[in-house]
Amino acid sequence: MLQNLRDKLCTTAAEFKSTPPASNGNGQVPDASGLAHGRARHGGNGHRRIRHQIHYGRRRTAWKADTACILIEAGMGVVEATRRVTVSSNAVAAMQAIRGSGNIPLYAAVLEGGESLLESGRRTKNAAAAIAALNQCSRLELELVRLSTGSSSDVVTLLLNMSSAELVETSKSLGLNWIWDKMIAAAMPSDASSTAAEPVTAAPAE
């Protein structure tokens, strides 16, 4: 009996290699390192770890792109800024367009994940470029833009270039009382405005 037990324990190297490895109970076979396939990564449980896109109420990609924009505005190069915060150049360009458009509600919605970063950047790209160009224009260039497009930031210029129908429509929208109080009475001298405000009473008949 001892001889039979010794024969079972003395297994040759060739016989050992030909023996199929046992599974770990989950149907996974260990590899040469002794680790089951699919368990050496992702925390060792065979499942891929999900990286949530929303963190502290803000979308990760938008947050990183916004941080990169701040670094770029502070003087850092675009390539270095994108590498430091590990974000794509497309995401940074989209966030630059959103910030440059001056649309604060859209900017907040993108950071919170309510609006798409890339899609919002595409919608505001031209507006951001136009605003940046207008901010660098001289008075002559601004007048050329007004003549070409009819747009102006000068209220007086806008009023002077309105048609009669546009003036009537604007007056109706503002209201006669608003026009009198804000534009006429406010521009009158103090003595004239007080005189205009006092009620006129007829002298008693003799």
C-alpha cells in the first residue's frame, strides 16, 4: 500500500504539464502568473470600474476644459494646459467658445451636465469669434460693421438709423409713460421739470 501511495505522489514534470489547470470556482482559469484571466485588472473582481462623468455636481470633461481655459488665459500654452489637466484640445476649444460668447446660463448648464460641451461650443463658436473681433475694432471699423450689418452698441446710433415703423414699434413696447419719465422729464432742467410737474389751475373768475 505504501508503494502505491509513493507512485501517486511521484509525478513527473511531463505529466504535471499535461494536467489541465483547475478553475477558481468562477469558471476562470489561472494563467502562468497564478492570476485568473480578467481578475488581474479592474480591482481584481473581473468587472470594469465605471468612472462617473458627474463629480460634485459638475461634468468632469467640462470642468477640466474650463480649468485649461483659465490656465491659457493666465499665459500657459494650449498644449501644456491640455496635458496638465488631461483633456482634449476639442473640449478646450469648445469651452473657449462658450466662455467667449458671454452666455452665462449656457456656461453654467454645460458645467452641470445639462448641455453638451461640444455641441454648445459649436453653436457659440461664431458668436465668440465675432465678439472678440468687435472688441478689437477701432471706431472706424465699428462704423463699417454697422453700415454692413446694421448692428451697433451705441443706442443713439441705433435710434437715428431706425425707420419710422421701427420707432413707432419701439415706442409702443416702451410705453409713453416710460418714455416721458426716463427720456423727456429726466433730461429737462430741474426748474422746467418742476414746472411741468405742477398742476395748472385756472384763476378764479371775478
